Amino acid sequence: MIDPRDPAPAETPSLDRVIAALGVGPHQVHAFDPAFPDFDAQRPLLVLAPHMEAARPLARRRYPPATPARALVDGRAVDATVATLPLEAEAWLLPALAPEDDRRALKGLRLVMERLFAPDGCPWDREQTPETLRRYLIEETYELVDAIDRGDTPGLREEIGDVVAQMFMLTAIAQRDGQFTLEDAVEHAAAKFVRRHPHVFGDAATDTADGVTAQWEQIKAQERADRGDAGAPEGALDSVPAAAPSLQRAQALLRRARRAGIEDPPAPPRQAVVDALDAGDWPAALLHLARLANDADIDAEETLREASTAFTRAFQALEADARAADAAVEDLDAARRARVWGDL
């Protein structure tokens, strides 16, 4: 039973009154919704009292602590910072972040790159083309692979960011030159992966990796037919990128040629390697090694990378021993030097 002597509960302020008190227009802000916490920090953000507990850790992670903000307290707008926003307020208003300050958003990184490539952006970036950026993309990709190989989680996070930045550089150039936009590239990728996974997004029933691979190739062939590609149909080897690492490319070429119906050479791969080496034919020997790796279901590129890493570590240990003995590597005894090969 309500006691008439109790004070009346505080009236929940209307959204219109909150916005008016904070001095912004309804079209200028968007409200924080804890059910969809991925808010756009490049627009002013309104947080109402029931949502402050959920919003505070996200806001403190997204905005620099000293970012100026406003709070509505007892119906009056007061100045604050993101670090000092009071929980007893009726509402908070967080400002729009500049793209270069919105560092946890893909949109922020994209706008940073577009700014760099704008007419008044960075002179170096404005001179770049897809061709000049090619080597940086390769370097960043290999650095990402190195982080994976090391099991380096902080490095993985950093290198993924660098590769994503390269993607935004390339799309910024394409957009600047009127070729296509980031949205065009994203739309193409999303549509392709949905289309090529009907066992996930459709009614197809495929529950093995081999079945998925066969289905993928069938869908690709149908896509070419639907496009009405003129001229000869795509060859079995045409889509293997020429820029791929040589061992990886060789294995892919051999696998696809075999699926397309080519017969294996008469000599088994081990004997073919020996015969090619005896003849001094190194290209043939390496190609047959790739065939041998395929037959053993071994990724030759990855296996050689692992062996190279092991050799590097073994040799670095040898160098450390030489430094400890105040000697050169060549001065160490032969047995210690030979251990480099045994440590692979």
C-alpha cells in the first residue's frame, strides 16, 4: 500500500527533454542500446540512466579518458569527461570522435586511410598505386604468417591489423580513382562465400571436406557458365596465382593437373627425383619433390618453412656458443658444428 506521506517517485525524463537539456537535436545523436553494443563512436552517443552500467566499460575502452562529455544531473547539463561521468545522472552525452581517434572501429581505420590518400593527405601515400603497394602487402602477409608460426598472439593481433590496413589502402586508391568502393569489394566477397556454401546457407547436404571441395569447383564452373564467359573455358591451372610461393604453386599445379586427367610419369616420384639429380636437372628434381610431397599429403611450403626455422634456431645456438667461447663459429670443434644438422 502506498503511504501518501512518502515522496512521489522521480519522473522519468522524456527523451525530448533530455535531448533539449543537453543542447542537441534528435537527428544528431543515436542512443546506446545494450542489446546492440557496437555503437558508432563517430556520431554523438546518448546513454540513458538504465543503460549506464552496461555502457560505462565500453565507453572507457572506446574513448580517451579525458574526452569531454556532458551529463544531465537533476535536470541540468554539466560538463564531465568520459572518465568522470556520474552514474547518478539521468543521461550522458558523448561527443563524436574524429576518425583518427576512433581506433577500435573499422570505419575509423577506413576513414584514416581515405584521408591519407586524399588530395590534401600524405604526399607519399598519394603517390602509391596497387603495383607499388604490392611488396608491402607481401611483407605484411608473411609477417602475419610468422606470428601464426610462432604462436605469438599479440603479434597475430598486430599483423592482422597491418594486413587489414593494406586492404583499406588498396580500396582507398580504387575509390579515389573511381574504379570501385570498399562496399563493392565486401558485397562481392559476402555474396561469393554465401553462394559457395549452400550446405551452410542453403539446403545442400555436404558433410566432408572432400565433398565441400568438389561442390566448390562445381559452383565455380556454374558461375563461369552463368557469366557467359566468351572464348575457351577456364583451364584447370588458370586460377593458380603465379605470385604464390614456388613450392606451394607447384603442388597446386600438380594436384589440379591430376584432377583434370593428366597421368603421372612412369617413374615413381622418389626415383624421378634421383634421376633428375643424376642428370643435373634441378627444376625437374624440385618439381618431382613437390609431387612426392603431394603423394604423402605434406604441405611442402610449410614443411620447408619449419625446417628453415629449425635451422635458424640451431645456427643461432651455435653462434651463441661461439660468442660464449670468445671464438668464431668456424673455430668450434667439428662435432659441435655438425650438431646444427642434427638439431633440425
